[in-house]
Amino acid sequence: MPPRRPFRGSESPGASRVVSAIMALILNRLPLMPNMAPWPCQPCPHFMQLITDLLVEMVPNADRASPDFKAMLGQMPGGAIACPYCQGAVEYKADGKTLAISARPPLRYSRAKMEMRATDYGRQMRPPDPAMTPEQWIAEEKLMPGALHGYVYVEDLTP
Ligand SMILES: [Zn+2]
């Protein structure tokens, strides 16, 4: 009786590669989904810098209950956010895709949240860079170099 061949040899290597790719995708993506913000990936209507991510989740938690925030998250007119480059107010058009210049007072990011995100990202780098700034983070992870320079965060506004 011939010895049994290792079972691995008869499996389809393609199928197991697909399964591990899907698993990797799920494991990498799942934690991000609850906070996933609209990713417009389109130019700012003011000065045309490419916005890959509006980062709506970076506004203060207190703003999340506002109709403006819900409009931004739902990609609907009715709320604006300050462009991460030029800080001009941008708002979704009724088509749910295109960003337009808005006359509304825009939502702004929280400095505390943005710095935490940059620090977290920096700590995971090899070698770690816990001093990473929001400007560096948005350039590296979001491919938006030049964004957040001189940004006026919610904490900077005078009440
Ligand atoms: Zn802009």
C-alpha cells in the first residue's frame, strides 16, 4: 500500500489564496467600518486640491448629533465641513457625490482627535514615530500633502 500523499498537494492553491486574501481584507477593514466617513476623492471646489477623505469622523463627538453632521455623513446637502486644505466650507450637492462651495458655517475637526489619530498611526510605524503630527499623518496615510497646515481646529475658535 503506497503511503498517503500529503493532503495539501491535492487542494487548490488558488482557492486558499483567495480565502486568505478575503480574511486579510475582513481583518484589516472591519474595525474601520463603524467610523467610516464618506471618501469623496475629488477636488476641493475652492482651490482644486484632491480630497481623498473628508474625515467627517474627526469633528468633535458633540457635533455628531447635529443635522449638519448627519448631512455630511449621508452625503446630502444641509451641512458643510471646512476643507482640510483651504478651510473653505464644502457641502454635498443633491447628487450625493459632488462637493460644492457652501455658505454654511462649516463643521471643523477636533485637534485632540486629530492628534490622537496621528500619534496612533505613528506608533504603528516601523520604526515607531510617536511624534507624528496631523499634517504628516494626513500626507502619509491619506495622501493629502499640504492639508491641515494652519488649520483652525474647533479648539482654536473663540466662543
Ligand atoms: Zn479647499
